[in-house]
Amino acid sequence: MATLILVRHGRSTANTSGLLAGRTPGVALDERGAAQAAALPARLAGIPLAAAVSSPLQRCRETLQPLLDARPDLPLHIEERVNECDYGDWSGRKLAELNDEPLMEVVQAHASAAAFPGGESMRAMQTRAVDAVRDWNARIEAEHGEDAVYALCSHGDVIKSLVADALGLHLDLFQRIHVDPCSLTVIRYTRLRPFLVRLGDTGDLAALAPREAPEAGGAAEVGGGAGAP
């Protein structure tokens, strides 16, 4: 099946201000976030992308824009199901003050039981995001073949929940995963199981470029192991 490159959006004005942005409109990339986004085309230069998929929020679309400018033929698809978690009444509030809320302890230690007042549960967030990725995997493979690679720009909690699903981790453990702004996380899906290839990568991704098939009788690559993708 397809290989998915998950892009967390670049650093935003809400990140800088210590706010839980959620789906608050008008949250843009800050100066550093814009620079991170500008570097994205070079980081992905060796990767043939079949498509780009994005959360509808401004900060994600701004993160992908330099990549789209560099690749005019790359189609962009907006996917509501990879939108930020709906934090409801918590949206736009200072994280420092939210740390005093009893629910925050549940969010950190027992996420599967956490539901935000006026918003959605973390369990529902993970379910919709996983469903979206499964649908996009099938679509990309059908249109571009099983070795196709596509990029999907989303948000920290969404990406962490997708990684937890790929690793077979319970949602209650997903807060052990960390992804920086504009980091790249790569999951290679196969018929039987997914493989986490990169997690929160902020460096070079040239090793992900498709390799030429070895000549007949040539030696296999050393170090992959029986369980390697």
C-alpha cells in the first residue's frame, strides 16, 4: 500500500503565544514557521509525491504552500477528517491556565476517556483521522500503485494518534509520542501491518526516495531484518 508522509504544520502564532488554538480561525504561521515551510520543498526534493492532503486550517495550508509552488502539478486535497481536534470551550485559551483544569490530567494520562466541553473526544479524533488515512491509502494505491508516496499536513495530536494506531498502541499511551512543528513522520502501510519509518524528523529525507531494483543475482541489502518493510 501507500507510504504516508505526515507533516505537522510549521510553528504558529498560537504556538508562540502558548495558546491552545484548536480550530480558532486566523491562526497563521509565525516567522519561524514560515521559514520551516519554505524549507519543505528541499527536504522532499527527492521524493515523488502522488498527492498532498491537508487539514482545512490556515496554518496547514500555509505550510504546504511552498511545496505546491515548487510542484505546480501536485494536486492538493482538503480533508476535514484530519482537522485539529475540536477542543470546544478550551479553544483559544492559555495552556498555562488549562494545566489547572482537572480534565488536563485525564487528557495526559487517560486520553481515551477525555472529551472536551463543547467539543469532541480524543477517541473520536483518532477514529476519524485513522478512517481518513485508510481511505486515502486505498485511493492513492488505486490511482498510483502500491509504491506511491503522498504527504498529509495535519496537527500534533492528530499525528500522534495516527502513530499510535500504526504502532498498535492504546490511545492512552499516545502522549508519549512527540512531533515538533514542521517535522515529518513517515508510515509505510502494507497489507498486513504498517511500519513507522520516521518519527518527528526535522532533517534530510533522501533515504526515502525509491531505490533502483538490484541486478539479478545481486546481494540483498544488509540490516533490514525479517520484519523490515
